[in-house]
Amino acid sequence: MHITNLGLHQVSFQSGDSYKGAEETGKHKGVSVISYQRVKNGERNKGIEALNRLYLQNQTSLTGKSLLFARARAEVFYEAIKLAGGDTSKIKAMMERLDTYKLGEVNKRHINELNKVISEEIRAQLGIKDKKELQTKIKQIFTDYLNNKNWGPVDKNISYHGKNYGFQLTPASHMKIGNKNIFVKEYNGKGICCASTRESDHIANMWLSKVVDDEGKEIFSGIRHGVISAYGLKKNSSERAVAARNKAEELVSAALYSRPELLSQALSGKTVDLKIVSTSLLTPTSLTGGEESMLKDQVNALKGLNSKRGEPTKLLIRNSDGLLKEVNVNLKVVTFNFGVNELALKMGLGWRNVDKLNDESICSLLGDNFLKNGVIGGWAAEAIEKIHHVRMM
């Protein structure tokens, strides 16, 4: 897959900042409008790093101004301090104030005030003086709170053009046979949020998504999850590689769970065939917070589980009795990555690091002649032939 972006990209930032490689094209109420020439895939110019920093700053600012985010953040620390027996009156007052605002009315001053109140309350509660230590503790409290909430299934029904559709979301903690999780390590009804960057046993935020029609027939099934990388651990360390392997094995187990007939056969001792298409949305460039190394962790872990000829992949899955049982899977995984943010789509960043990966995966999924001649082959052709055979029976 090759993407080339040409043209101009305009970004606004406060006047007084200086960025080399950019041309100032206008000013509006203290804000400079800067135009950067978009670049072809893989090329760089002097303005790219500056634009990347600016983009990330703007994204952070926009997130901070969100009323919903601010209110939720206050609630997390209100509950955490309350459980610890601390004084929650100031945070409660802030929450009540935020409840009076409409969307878009919360500004940076409100967010700074909220953060200050939270920091002061946690500092007083825990007796922490060091600022860095305090920030680490605040993040840990936030993460622990989210992870220890009850993560339950979500079921919604939607009517569209006279038909009813059911949307079923099942978190990893409810992927069970009987009363136990199918996974090696138990979730105990809880979850793993994406802030758990050092988590080594479970994938962050994994859910099975299904859509059924009004007759209960499944018309879509897929698994969504956070990146298969414990990127809070040391880069290129064996500990980080093992964590990625554990997460990848958990994903394959979840994929089997999504196919009850295959899971039943595997647990009965049969070797089953399983194909997985993994699609991630990272921007693998050194300019964006380590996403290049995250993708590397994920791809290596998934490819490492691919079965070799005549040697099925072995997994441990918990059966209906709650006992771990080794199952054999002829596993094939193809991995794609498509960046979806402005850096990827408007500036063409990250694509050169995944072009080869995507090309190889397209050949496996759609065949060698699909891109050149539009001839479907690979896994897709096999699936079409199988469907045709079933219909002819």
C-alpha cells in the first residue's frame, strides 16, 4: 500500500512561537497560521518535527478542554480519595461546578484548576512532596481505578430501515466456558485499560464485537484490543517480548472463543484450522511516541505464533471445569497497519515502515494478482470456494 500526499497543510498556534521551515500566511486574533508543504511518503523537511510537536500539543489541548473528560477525571479521583478516607469536599465542589457547564464552555483555566485541586488532595493524602513521584502516583491511581471496575457485557438494539439489529460487546473478563475465563490468567470480572503500559499477562481493552440480525443470525464478528506491546517496559528487553507473546496468545484464544464450534473441537483434542487478519491503526514513526516499536512488538509476537508446516501452534485454554488444557491450532496470521491520524494521512508519515508488511499481507489475503490484475486469490478465494461448495450441496 503506497500513499502519497501533496498540497498544503495549515496549522494554527499562538503567535510568538517560531518554527523553521514554515511560511507564515496570516494572523487571526493572536494566532499565526502556518502552511507546510505536504511531503511524499518517507521524505522529510525541516518543518516536519516542528509540525509533529505542534500537532501533539494541539491534540493534548483539545482533549483537556473536553467537559466529558474533565468530569470523568474528577470522578475517578473523587472515588479513589473517598475510598482512602481522605477529604473529597474540594473535588466534589469542582464536579458540581463542571456539571453546570455546557459542552465547549470548559476552558484551559478550568482544567488547570481541576488538576491543581486533585494534585493537592493526593499530595496531602499520601504525603508526597516530589512532583514527579506525585504524577506517577496520580497515573497509577487512575489506572487502578479503571482496571478494578466491573467490566460487563454491553447489549444494544438498533432499528434501521425497518430491521432490528443487535450489537453485543463482550469484554475479555466475560469470555468464559462455565464460570471461569478461558485464559491462563483470570480477569476476575475486571479489565485492563490502555493506561496499563507495563501489563504483561493480558491485552489492554479487549472486546468481542458481534452484530446479529432480527432472527439472531450473526452477520459480523470481530475482536478489538489495544496494541500488543507492553511499551512501558524497556525497549527490546526480553521481559517486553515475553509480555507481547502472552498478549498474542490471549488474542488467539479469544479468536477461538469467537468460534464456539472450533473451540469445542480443539478442547476435545482435535487440531483445528484458524486464520486471523490483524489490522492496526498505528503511525509507526520515531516522531510519534514510540508507535514504531509498539508495532514491531505486535507483529513479531503474532508472526511468532504462526504454525510451521506440520507443527500446530500449542495454546493453553481453560475448559468448562476450569482446568487448563493444551489445544493444537494450525494458525495463520496476517498483519496489516494503516495510520489514520493527520500525520499519516496528511503528511504521509509512517507508511514506508509498513509498505512491505501490507503488501505481503495483501498477497496472502487476496492473492498475488489482486493488485495488478484484480484477480482474487489467497484466503479470499478459498473462502469463496468454500461458500460456493456449501451452496451447491
